[in-house]
Amino acid sequence: VGCAPPHFRNPHYAYKEQKGPFLNGALHYLLSTGYFFESICCFDFVEESFRFLPTPSQFDDHKDPMSNVNFALLRNCLCITHFSNSNDQLLGPSFDLWMMTDYGVKDSWTKLITIPDRYKDIKPVTLLSNGEVFMRVRSNHKHLVVSFHPTTRRFKLIETYPCKKECFGDMISFVPNLISLKNVVGELYFKNLKRGRRVRIKEKSLKSRVTDLSDS
């Protein structure tokens, strides 16, 4: 696979808390120089090689702590959320959502929306046609699903998931397909889901079912 960037040879530099988006046949990573965000790297599974992608121009002139930067994949485009501690008293601290509209082109990075800093650990999940953003956030040791409308500038609570302090769950948007949910999770879990009950499925069991469906 060629020579990996120094960040991968030194685990201190690869940001392991991020599950990188898979896009255009490549898995993407945020890389740091210890504490500060430095670059975007990806591994191309077709070419079997590493390469770097340009970052938004906002990151050209100054260093940002790694904790201020997050990944997202919206409308099949690579996105970055960035915490900005603005000096503007009206705006205050906020999160900027950047989208790379033309993959691999630096000038295509576009700031879509600025979200007020009301919650912690903001991760966009999906972007609706009206510009409304659905996000997973943390608040008082709970995971919340909230939406933010860019026109009204208002948040709306969609769902709440109790969570322990050390728990860091993940959330992805649903993509319709022809695979039956009943076949994936099993008949018992499916009945409980239809009744509106919350179920907990072991990751190993779920992967086994998905593999069996793929082979059939």
C-alpha cells in the first residue's frame, strides 16, 4: 500500500475518536500534530495508496485544537464542523459547517451555515432540502437528536437518548434499500421495534446477520 504518512506511524497524531467518512472509494481521517488539527488524509482502496485533501481556507492562517474540528458526510459531500470562538458579541461562540462541493478542490469548500454554540459535541447527521440540519449533540450526559433551521435560527428537539458520561455513541442517517429490517435484526427485535420499544443489539450479532445476507 505504499508508505503511510508519519501520522499513521505515530498513533499520537492520528485522531482515533473520529470514524472517518467513506467517500469515492476512500476512507478519510482527520490528522493532527499532537494537539492541533493539521490536515485531511484518506486511503484510496482502489489505488491502494494514501493521499491528502485540501482543507478550508479558514485553517490556512492559524492552528485549531483538534477538539474543535469534526467530520460529517452530507449529500454525499465531505463536510467539516468547526468551533469558532468569535469575538462578535452578537454571534458569540458558534459552529461553522463547511462542505467540499467539488471533491478534492480547495476552492470548493463552502461555509453552509453557522450554528449557535448551544450544545456540546455537535455532529451533523443529515441535511434536508430546505437547509435544515439534523444533528447528534450532547447535553447533560444525554445524547440528543436536534434540528436547526438556518432561516428561523431555532433548534427543535427530536429525540433524547440517556447516556453515561463515558459513553460516546454514533448516529448515521437511514438510506432506503431492499433489505428487510426484520432479516437484519431478527424477528423478536423487529416485533419490539414495531411496538415502539427500544432494543439493544450486539454489534457482533448484527455484523454476522449482515454478512449472511450479503452472501445469500
